Amino acid sequence: MSSLDADQYSDRDKKEDVHILHSMGYAQELERRMSRFSNFAISFSIICILSGGINSLAQATSGAGGAAIGYGWPLGCLISGVFALAMAQIASAYPTAGGLYHWGSILGNRFTGWVTAWLNLLGLVTVLGAINTGTWGFFAGSIAPWFDIATDTTTSAGFRNQIVFVAAITFVQALINHFGIRLTAKLTDFSGYLIFATAIVLTVVLLFGVKTWDFQRLFTFTNYSGLPEGDAPIWPKGDNIWYIFALGLLLPIYTITGYDASAHTSEETQKAAHSVPAGIVSSVWWSFLFGYLMLCAFVLAIPDMNEAAKQGWNVFFWTMDSATHPKVAQALYIAIFVAQFLCGLATVTSVSRMIFAFARDGGLPASGLLSKVSPAHRTPVAAIWTGSTLAVLFVWGASLVTIAGSSAYTIVVSCTVIFLFISFTIPIALGMLVYGTSKWPKPGPWNMGGFLFRIVAFLSVVAMVAIFLIGIQPPNDWALYITVGFLVLTAIVWIAFENKRFQGPPIGDMIAKRQRDIREAEKAVGEI
């Protein structure tokens, strides 16, 4: 599929992609090696139902029970899906690296673009840390016992192993990205197929392990809040089942993120105006479908829902021990671990392209360095290593701190979801207001039409309010103060420094000047 797309990428298509990029004032510095499937695969890999869908299961089984999957997964995916539809419409019109930053600038102004970039960048860096720490958690419960590796992070040995593990896999992910989009795209293509295959096999294995075909449990609300008993229940004890159900929506909402990676890799994607929106929407759709089948099979395979709630974060391994033979489980653990590693790999790509695009317009400290592209590998090398280093530092810092008895890591993950979806919402809301005006006079080839787009955009704004309210509830109530504090700090930095310094992406005469510079540079090296 990938090779077929590549064969269909004609010189005319290449010129059209370059022309669109030039019309926005940018040269073709990155290498267009990603087919339509590759663009889909990078978002599908970051969403990775085998990562968030598995590592966050306890939010459902120790929350509202089976209904948190039966009803909660489709509802949470629908919430993420409306954002994806709105973003696809904008991405088709403006297919550039760091898409959200440009959308916020073009559809709004310098400030809305700048704040969108900072929120999205913060979310991407912390998501990379969260993904790789989740991979450590999965490794600790599945593969580490084979080698007698200490995994209890309350001990010095376990804490050290966690940090070393996260740093090591992040280093390898960055190194692969360093050597070019061709290798990265091949691995994320493989990741797409691996996620499909592993999810199907895992679903079949779980269904074979079902002891009692109790489909009703998928739609039964049971209040398991306060479990497992002890110092760190998944959710604090509460009496309102709808409140507990709402908290459980963080499972699908946190899992179904990362589809903005299709936009961030626009300048490396062939037929970007067509391929990028298709990648955004299809990655969400297939993640919803295969994730739902897999998670429903998991709920059916649970021997006892009451006992499952008591397992907390260990519920996946506890269920696998009951549902299948240890050798089968071990083979699946290896496949899932590889998929989770490749999820982090794709996230490094996404965060580095966001850093590159923002730095290209002077939006970051050391922008000159961060926006440089390696002539040998055609990748933003400094951006890759900077984003990866910041993610490891985040994990290290979050692992050192506890706030009010809850892990600071889980609180910051809640903030991460809030930051990411706010960064999605700003350009979507702006697009709703200016669609059809001089700021956005013409849609791209992927087009829902103005009326439907405005409906989807409005629903995205409503969904953002819901996500914010869910994300600041106990045990993550500190997320409110952290979010507000960051927004206040952002406003201070803008008013005191960036408002005078930051010029934003090229507009008007600046685009014309950049176009002349690009043509002269290309002529000098004999390019088209």
C-alpha cells in the first residue's frame, strides 16, 4: 500500500506540494518521503490502542465498571472525533509542519498562533514522557520479571531503573529519527500493521479465554471508586456514578490523541492537502473500531468484575493470567511492547516537527539552531534531541514529586490532555469564526462544507469545556492550579517580551519576499 502510493506520486504532484508550501512563504527543506498510508500510520502509531488503551484500563475497571468501556469508549472517541474532523478541514487548506501553530496564526493573529504553539508543544513533550513512562509500566509488569529487574519505584533501585529505561528508549527513538524520515516512516508503517495484527490476535485470545459470556456487564454501571483500597485508589470514593463515569472518559480521550502528528508531518507527506486530512480522520476511526473490539473482549474475559476492580493498575496482567496460556501471553507482551516503543518513536517525530516549525519563525530560544535541517539526513536534528531531552527531564522531575498523596506524574498527564485539546480548540474556534472571510477564503480539497464545519467546530468547543472539567477533578484537582498558573505565566511572557519580539509566520509582503528568496536559492542550486 505504501509503495503503491509512492509510485503514484508524480512530478506534477510534487510541484503542487512545493507550490502550496511556497505560497505560504516556506522552502521545501524536509524530504517528502511519506505516502498517504505513512501519514495515517504515524498518527495511528501515536494513538496506539495497545499503549493508552491497555495502560489506562484501570480507569474503567476501578471506576464505573464495564459500562465505562461499553458506553464510555464510543463516547470518548466521539469527543476526540469531532476535533479530528475540524482539524482535517483546516489541515487540507494549510498543510504545513507545525500545523496547529500556523492555523492559529493565519486564522487569528500572532498571539493566537504563539499561544497555540506553546500549548501544543508543552502537550507533545509531556505526552512523549507519559508514553515512555507508560511503556516502562507495561515492561515492569510483563517483561522485567523474566530478568528479575527491580521495578518498585518506591525503592532507589526501582526508581533508578525507571529513569534509565525511559532515557534509554527515548535515546533510541531520537537516534532513529535523527537518521531520516525514510527509516522513521518505514518503522511507523510497520507499527500500523503491527497494531492492527496484535489487536486482532489479542481480541481473539481474550475471547477464547471467556469463562461466561456475560454481555450485560459491558453496559452495567457499578461504582468501584475507592478501589483498590489503600493509599492510592484509582479514583477517590464517590457516590455519584455519573461523576465516576465521566472520570473514566479520560481512558478514551487520553488514548485517542496524537492525530495532530499527521499535520505536523505535512511537509514530508506526498499530496499533503489530500493525505493529511485523510490521515487525521482515518487514524481516529480505525483506533476507535479496533480499540472497542479489543476492550470489549477484555471486559468479557475478566473472571470477576469485583475482583478486577481490586487489582488496580495490574488488571490487564491479572486478566491475561486467567484468559490464556503463559507462553501465548508472553508472545503478546513482546508485540505490545514493540508497538509501545514505536508509539514513542512517532511522538518524537511529531514533537520535533512542532519545534522546527515554531523555531523557523523565531518562536523559541535558540531558534536558529532548532530550525536547522541536517543536509545529510534532511531532518531537524537539534529539534529532535531537544524535544527528547525535555521529555526525559519531565519524567525525572515528575517522578520525584508527590502532591497531596497523588503522583505528580498523573496530575501533569491530566494537564497534558488539557493543554493539547486547548491547542486543538484555538484554531478550530478561530476557523469557525473566519471561515469564508478574507482570512480563510478558500477550503482545501478535503471539504465538509462551511455549514457542517461550523457545527463540528462548535461541538469541539463544547467538548473542550467538558474535557477541562473532567481533567481537573480529584485526584487531579491540582491540574486546575497548574493550568491556570501556566496560562498566567504565558500571558506575562507575551506582554513583557514576545509581543515586541515575535513576528509570527510570514504574511503579506513577507511571503512575497520569502518566495523570491526561495526561487533564487533554488535557481542557484539548479533545483525546480
